[in-house]
Amino acid sequence: MTIGRQRQPDAREGRPAVCRRCGEAAYWHRTVHGRWVLIEPGEAPCHLVPEGKRWRIAGDGTALNLGRAIPSDTCRVSHFDVCAQAAASPAAAATAL
């Protein structure tokens, strides 16, 4: 047992959160523009995620929007794009994964 030593959080993990709409776990990450985006846990194959909806988390925890990517690569997805309780709209339906 080690007294006084605590595990340093990994910045790439983000800040844990729970979606107010659906109750699912996700992680807050700051973008390169200083805004915050709620990111789903885990990764998805890029060929399954629409261009502009693909995210990568840098070593310092910053969320970077990938845009185009190699189809065999993986990416992260914003929880806002896949939330089961998001308001149904034609625009949301077009980007649903």
C-alpha cells in the first residue's frame, strides 16, 4: 500500500460525464478552438462515420476534428451525434450513425 500517492489522471481520458438526456457515460474534451465536445467512449472505424463527425483525441486531451481520414483508421464520435434521446429532426436523421 502506498500512502500519499494518487494516480495522475491521463489527459486523453477527458472529464467523465453523464448525458442529461439519456444517462449514458461520455467524456468532455476541449477542442482546438476552446469549446467543449462530449465524446463517446471507445473508437469506431472511420468508414462508418460521416466526414466532419470524426474526432481524434491528442496526447494532451484536446479533441481534433478529423474531417477526411483513411477508411481503415479509427476515430472517436461525439455523443451529441449518437444520443438516443436527441431531438428527432431531418438534419439529425441525416447524420445519425
